[in-house]
Amino acid sequence: MPLNIYVTIKATLRCNLACRYCYGRDNHAAGAEMTTEEAMRGIDFATEYAKVAGARSITFCWHGGEPLLMADQLPSLIDHANAACSAQGIKAVHGTQTNATLLTPSTYGLIRKYFGGFVGVSLDLYSPYRTYPDGRTSTNTAIDNLDRALAAGLQCGAINLITKDNLSHIADIYDFYKQRKMNVRLARVFPISVADAMQSPMYVSDEEFATALIEYFNLWAADPQPACNTDIVKLVADLLLGSPSICLREAECHKRYLALSPGGDIFSCAEFDTPDTVIGNFLTQSPQEFAQSDARERLAARAPVPAQCRQCRYLPTCNGSCLRERYVLGYPYRCRSNRLYWDHVTAWLQEYGCSLYMLLGKSPAEKRETIDRIFKKR
């Protein structure tokens, strides 16, 4: 069992937006919300489960819906989580992800005290799909709130979706985040069914997405004072070390990640939300019963890593890609775009005398020396 487990608490599934690309857009549990008692039972369950599983730390992600709709309730819940973990000798770390429309001065104290002054935001620059229920776009409000938060000393990271609308704005997106000293992860819209894919301009093809990633990478690589981007740094390290650094590429993510939802349902991660993907219930099961259940293995067995992945040179970094994508679509949705992008980054590494997985099995000192050399030459 991993020493750290990652627990997403979907305390509310309410949201003040109605983004057209939201992974919950088919509304399997729209509007549901945990009571305070239910949330505390979920926290106690997660803490006891961590103890049973032998984990030494829990990363709690306060998610939604829109978690800042519960800004007034979060302090007492996080205090409860900290006390429960402390009593078990388990370290607790907290994070949150917001659509930034409610990122106002009234939330700054919460973010500073409970989230270390850092908040993740979602922004979709130059795209029209991030909307209020009445169809108005929310991006300008989110940017205004983000800039005020940064000016107040908060730190922010972002997820920015790439759509057909902003493919020609990659340089603008690069400059936007560089100016704000923000890390950004470029993402693409995930279809909720095979039929859903590519039927809207919010979807980009594998080649289009890879081209956007390569353009962003080239801007970063050529910049004498490059934008902060830990995603690029992590990918470079992953390609040298032969190991994944993010959940999307973990070999057995279902063993380390849990998502707790209103009503007690447990999922393997925050993006699973359909009845057929429930792997337990924290209101009706004990942590011991859940730990002994084979529900997670049965879920993973329904979305195996394709045979062709076993022959791919990027298997140590990718591990067949995201479990949920394989489950919903039957294949690794990111596969072709990843390979196109990673081929480009691997060729870039060769310019520094490096090769794929050259640090696999090397000492910590050798790993640090090589990675430092690459980024110092940058």
C-alpha cells in the first residue's frame, strides 16, 4: 500500500456554473451536498482507512461541484480532519480546486490558513464553454478574481483547456501564465461517451492537441526566462527516470486514490461518477470492510491496459494512461497525443546528451546532477 493516499471529498456537487465540458455534465448527482455530519463521517472513514492500509499521510482535496460554495463550512471540516489524522499519527495536507468565480477577498483567509496560501483554478482562455447556467461566459470574472488574489499574495496554479477556439492562441496563453508566474496544465475536453467525441468544436484531435503542447513547450524551451511550468519539468524527469509523477499515468492509481461523494458513495477518483463505478460506501461500510473488498480490482479489471501498450517505449511513464478514460471509452484517449508530444520532448533531451530512461536505477546524486544540468543549461 502506498505511504500516501489521496482523498477527494466532494462535499458539494452544487456549482454556480454550467460548463459545457464538465465531466459531470450528464448530471448523475447534480446538486447533492453532504451534511456536516456526513462530511465528518467521511473524514473519519478516510482517516481510519489510512491507518488500516498503513498509510502515513493523506492528501485531502476539497472538490465539487464548486467547493467555495461551502467556504463557511470548510474550516470546521478541515479542523476535524486535522484532529482525526493527528490522533492516528497521520500527516494531513489539504488542497482545493475552484472555478475562481467565487475567489473573492472573503475566501483569502480560508486559503491562507488551510491551503497554505495556494489554490488551483480552472481557466479556459479564448474559449466560450465555461458558462453560467444562463449561457454567459465566466472567464472575465475568473480572471479579475484571479488577478486580485495574486495581488493579495495568494499563489495560484491553473488547468487550461485547449479547444479549437484557442488553438491559435498558444503564445497568448503562455504569456498570460508567465506574466502571473503561474503553473498551468494544458488539458483537453474528455468525452463522456464514444459518440460524444469530436462532435463539438470544444474537442481537438490528437494531432491538434499534440501540436498545441509542442508549441507551448517550444516557447518554454526557447525562453531565456521561461514561464514556471512544473508539468514540463515533471514530464522531463519522468522521461529520464522511467516513472510517472501524476495520477493520469500511475500504474495502479485505483489503489491510492479515493473520492467520497454525497450519500456515502466511494469512487476510485473524482472523475468517476456513475452508479456502475461505485466501489464502496463510507456510510454503510467500515474502513476494514472497504479495505478487504475487491471492488477496486474489479473496476480496474474492466478497463485493462491494452496489449499494444505493452510494446510501447513509453509504458514506464504512461502505464496505459488514465483508468477512467479506458473505462469510459475502451481505449487510452491520450495515447496518440502523448506519443507525438513525448517524441518531441525526447528529441529535445537528446540535444543535452540524454536518452529515454537513462536515469532508471541511478543513484539520487546522479539523478539530481543530470536534471540540474539540463535545467541550468536552459
